[in-house]
Amino acid sequence: MAGTRLRTMRRTLITTAALLAGLTALTACGSSSNSSASAKGLPDQIKLVAINPMTGPAAFAGLAANKGYELAIKEINDSDLLGGSKLKLEEVDTKGEAQEAASKLTTAISDKSIPAVFGSVLSQDALAMSPIAQKSQMPIMYTQAGSDGVVIGDYTWRATPLMGTYYSVIKKFIADNGYKSTGIIYTSVSPTLTDVATKTIPELGMKITKTIATSATTQDFAAPVQQILATKPDVVTVLLQGAANPSTMTALRQAGYTGKVLGNSAASAGNLDPAGAAGVGMVWPVDFNYEQKAASSQKFVAAYKAAYGEDPLNYAAEAYDAAYFVARAIAAADSTDRAAVKDAMVAESKKSFDGALGEGLTWKDGTIVLDGVVVEHTADGEKLLYEGSGQ
């Protein structure tokens, strides 16, 4: 498994280096990427690009994020935020592949009319994209992509708090249930979940009875489950992506474990539904839930339900706020010049704002900051347990 990961990382680094070299040559042979839009004033139409997985295991997150972008852009176009200029969103598919994500970003950079892009929800995609965006001075706003090395300069931004920064909101649930120990099953393919498993969970005050890393190709979780349960933890922690969550929950119930399970937001978006009753009882912290009480959140929820006929996921809420942030920066810059938009983003980040994710939202080092909420998967869907400090 380690050898496979190393080969994948090498291929990604080689591809990123090649693309960076190509961009350097392009800049040397031609004008600056900002030169075609250096004049003040906005064109009638402003093109933005969302580069997300729309197929593959993470498509549920990418497609939900795109819905958030679409809703925000419709609202922005119906308002006077851009003084009559209209945003046009192009959505392209990374297929969940880092090389494809880097290639799609390079294509967007070559289009001088594009002032900013929305980056992939996947950390492995984002890690390939960020060096290219920063070097070529293309403002890029991510959602999710919660790894170190994604936000690396003033051109790289993330409208999702790092999971490790709000995961501690689940401490109340741990204390209320008297959990003193936990065993952890996690996927090593995700840098975010690896960090939570190896750093964040151990800091919550419970004894770690055993930690098991699984690969991206693991489908049968019976063996890891048996190994974890043999250590007799008070509660089991499962940090996996998408379809691996119902497989593991089913394996836990079949092995006789009837307690709650600490999870993560990748279990949302209906991903636990295939487990049926076995999926009930997974609890996780997340940055947004459609039941949270903030007036700005409920305004977003109402607009989303009117547009799509369903409750929004956190991925959509993050993207909605990301689109508004970028639009406010473009309006403040009064230009599609990439450097000017970047400067405006820096200025906007010094202000607090109300959005889909809540009220009084702030930024720190290019990443949004908030307290998070805790939800539980029940037979009737996701249930909000508490917000922020546990109120």
C-alpha cells in the first residue's frame, strides 16, 4: 500500500512539475496572464470555472458544490452586486484524478478572460492544483480539500474550515456518553482523514486502543472491524470516504457492535443509506447542517429548497459562500485583472460576513473559520444534535 501511494505521489509531482514548466514557458513567450484585463471596469460577462469531481467516488461532493455555486451565481446575476455584469459558470470534471484536475486548471489559466476559478473538493486534486495556481497567479477558491499544502499563498483560498479545527465540537458528545477509549479505522488515501485519525482524535482525550489504516481499494472491512473490536473500545471511530462508510457500518453491526460510531462528513449525502438500519447511530461534526438556526443559514436553505426541491448539504453551503466571496472581490476590484481580484480577496478576508455557513464568519490565513455542528444519522435522516459550543 505504501508503495502504491508513493508511486501515485511521484506521478502527481511529475505532472505538476511539467505543467508548471509549461506555464513558465508560456509566460516567457507571451504577455502576462493579467494583461488582457488590466483596465478598470467589468465586462458584460465574467467567466468562472468550477473544477470538481463530477464522476467517480467523490462525485457526490463535487456535484453538491456545483449546485451551491449555481444558486449563488443566479442570485448574484439577479442583483446589482456587479453593476450589471453577469457571471457565467463553466463546470468541468476532474474524475477524481489529480492529473486531470491540474490539466483542467492549466486550460482555465490559458483563458485570459477568467479572473478566478473554483478548485476541487478533493485534497489530492487540490495539492496538484495549488502550486500551478500560485505560480501562474490565478486566484483559486476551494471547498473541502482540507490538507496542508492547499492554501499556500494569497492566490489560494479555502471556504471550508480544516476538519481538525472544528472536530473538537464533538467533545460534548464524547463527554455526555462517557467514552474513555476508541479504536480508529481510517483511509490512508485522504490526507484530511489521515490527519484527523493520527492527530485530531488522539487530542480529544480518549485512549486509542488501536488504529488501522485502509487503502482506497479496500471493500471488505470485516477484518479491520474484528481487529478493532478485539481491543474493546468504548466507541469506534470510522474515518472513510463515500461508499466505504455503509460497508464498515454493516460490518460493525454484523460483528455484534451496537454502539454509536464517530464518523466524518463524507458519510453524508445519502452515503449511509445503503447500510439501512446498520447505518443508524453514526455521529459526526460538520461545518453546516440545514437545521442550524442562523438567519443567514435559513435564508440559504429556503432558497436552495426552492431551487432544487431538497435540503442542502454542507458542500453546497460552502460553495454558495465561496461564490459570493469571489463575486464581492471582483466587484471591489472593479476589474477582472487577476492580481486586482487577489488583492480584493485579501481585503475582503479582513471583514466578517453572514452566509450559508452561519453568521459572523471570519477568515484566517486564507481559510474560513467557524465552530461547526454535530449531526447523527437516524432512521429518518440526519439529525442536528447541537451547534458550536453545544447549545
